[in-house]
Amino acid sequence: MSTVRYTKDHEYIRVDGDVAIVGITDYAQAQLGDVVFVELPAMGKSFKKGEQAAVVESVKAASEVYAPVSGEVVEVNSELEGAPALVNEDSAGKGWFVKLRVADQSELGALMDEAAYADYLKTLD
Amino acid sequence: MAPFAAYDMPVQYPLGIMGEHKWTRESAGLFDVSHMGQVILEGVGAAAALETLLAADIIGLADYRTRYSQFLNADGGILDDLMTTRLPSRTPGVDRLFLVVNAACKHADVAHLRAKLPGVSITTLDDRALLAIQGPKAAEVVAGFIPGVSSLPFMGFLATTYQGADIFVSRSGYTGEDGFEISLPPVAGVQFAQALLADPRVKPIGLGARDSLRLEAGLCLYGHDIDETTSPVEGALTWSIGKRRRAEGGFPGFERIARELKEGPSRKRVGLLLDGRQPAREGSEIADESGAVIGKITSGGFAPSLERSIAMGYVAASHAAVGTKLNALVRGKPLACSVVAFPFFPHRYVR
């Protein structure tokens, strides 16, 4: 059973045990427009919560993606290298960015659940 | 929507930047560029007077022909770039010229014209619309509304009417494609835009694709690729300096420009083709293979028609030759690229 949480910067984190999949939300991909490149971190790299973990480049601009929680990169989505448009087509599925080994489960408590994120989106533009 | 030169402009329409870009290259894109400045100069010797502000041959411009040039400052830097068209004289000996200038510079340009050309009547066409329709199907679409456009040559011009309104049609644009820029009074502008958009071959295009299209075409964006510090020679715009003007001078910054023409500029605007898809954007430094910084990117991004990233920027003249291997520094990482000739994507103007 996985748990999904969201950040105010529109990253999602889907936690399954001590490993979590991180990507950007459908709202974020729609705001960015056509994604043309994703700069992913190196395997084994550790991030503190809120540190820049990846950069997503659309035709429009470069945007930073932050680690929703502290953790170590155990896998990156290498499919994005040849097919960055997966971020637009399936942000919650095939368009994921990295898998993190979560360092501190308690950090998840500060993030929004699905309902809270939906409410948060309503407050934006 | 995004603020641009004090106007609220659409970055993209529902098709998105990539889709709009490709649509323009395959069919026809409509751009509302009514924010640009439209100015009429009229007076005895107005062409000669305008030549004191820029380096193009305006005296030699035939009726209904358009020429690209730049307003220059005393140091040979560029104040703005513009299109000038000669309209037929209404009174023998009285020149009549139609100028289109950048939105962000238009008030400064008009003040500059008024200060420097006191004997010339200067009229700004503030409420006129300017619509650009660009792409391989632009000519057949526009010909359905305005007879006579198909026979216009590139940089040719037609003064005609649409629904009773006086309009100007110029066969030019900012995408590298065949197409037109059409100046109309406000009501006719709205009617014409609606009529064009009712045609399934036409879609509206925002600022995002306007930028990616002009970048692929190797065309400068004022304030980014050219500005008050760059000369036309450094900016690889030497082709726009008239032959007679090079010999005679008589324009601001002639000393510097003549020296750069003779000895070569110390830096030059070049095109860079990146090896990969990762964009190198405005502000990124350019390094040679040893790692020494030799320039800076002034425009850059993903090129939808090339499926590669491209950029333009200024590099030291020693590194400006086509084929030179360089690196764009993006977030500290070198991205391999090489100097290529403009345009990145072939122009498809009518000849």
C-alpha cells in the first residue's frame, strides 16, 4: 500500500516502505509546457529535504525540482533521457524522476495529502 | 499571459509552444504583433535624413520595397532594429517612408526621430493593428482575402484595401518562413484576424513559439542578441549595411563600424548547435576546449524543428569560425557545442 504526498512546489512523492518515487504533478507539467530535457541526479547522491534534486527544462524555461524529503537516490528514470515528453504525457506514472531511500519518515508528515493538495490548487490563480 | 513591453501578451495558446512552432513550419501561424510601433515619415529629403540615423541605403530604396536596418548610437551600438519601406511620393520630391520598430523601444525611437529629424513630419499609427501570418500556407490563405499578394516578392509591399479599409501588406516576417505582415485599422484588424482564424489552415501563435521560430531562423531579438553595446558588425548584421554607406559613412558610429569592417570585430555573434537536447539559455557562459571563458549566450533553447538545442551568443573573434568546438556552461556543467552558420533552420522566403 503506497502513500502519496505533495509539496507546495508541485512535486509528488509516492512512498512504499522506505523507498519513494518522486515526480512532478499534472498541474506542474501543464504549467511548464512541453518538456524537452530532464537533468537527473547521480545514483547514490543524498539530498536534504528541499534541496535541488533535478532540473526540468521545457521549451519555455528551466525549473528546479526539490527533494520533498531527505534521502538517497537509488534509481533514476533513464527513460526520460530519450523521451522527456513522458513527463507531460504521464507525470504520475512513466514520467517519474527519481526513487529515493527515505532517510526520515517523519518528514512526510509535513507534506499535503491528495485532498489538501487539491484544496491548495484551488487557491492558485 | 505575460507582461511584454507594457503589453499583456499570450506566451502560448492551447496548442502549446511546440505544437504552435511546428504548425507554423507546416501550415500557417497567425501572430498578433500590434504592440510593435508603426511610424510614417514624410518630408523633402526624409530618406536622406533617415540615413543619418542608420547604415542602410534608404535613398536607393525603390517604391514598395522594404529594408532591414538598425538605429545606431554615436559609438555604433544598436538603439533598435527596424524595417523601413518606401511608399510612393504623394507630392513630387517628398519622400514617404513607413517604419516598423520594436514595441519596447517605440517611444524612445519616436523621440529620437523627432529630435534628430526636425524637418520631417513624423506620424505614429498608434491604433493600427499589425498581424503577421507566417508559414508555407500563408500565401494561399491570405490570397483568399487580399488579391495580389501571391505575386509580391520577398520584402515587397502592397498598399491595398480590406473591407474598405486601407491596409499595408509586407511580404516579410520573423520566422524564416514565407509570410506577410499586415497593417490595418483597428476594426478591420479584428475582422481580418477572425476571418483568418476561421480557416482550418491557420492557428494563433504566442510569444513562446515566436521566439523559438526566430531563433531557428537565426534572427536577432533586440535587447538580447543586439543592444546599445553591440555594433552591426559584431552582431553579424554587416549584410544590412549599404555598400554606398560603407564608403561614404554619414551615420552614427561610422568610425567604429568602418574599423571593424576593415580589421574585423573583436567579438562576433555566432550560432551554436549543441550536441544534445539540454538547452543552454541566455546568460550561460561559453568556454573554449581548454575551459577558458570566451563568450556568453544571448538567446538559446530547444529547437522543435531540429530536435536539438541551439543558441546564439557573442564569442571572441578567434573562436568564431564555423566548426569551432566550444562548451556552453550550464549550472557548472559543460555542454558540447559547435559554431554553425546562420540560419539553423533554412529560410523559406519566396524569391
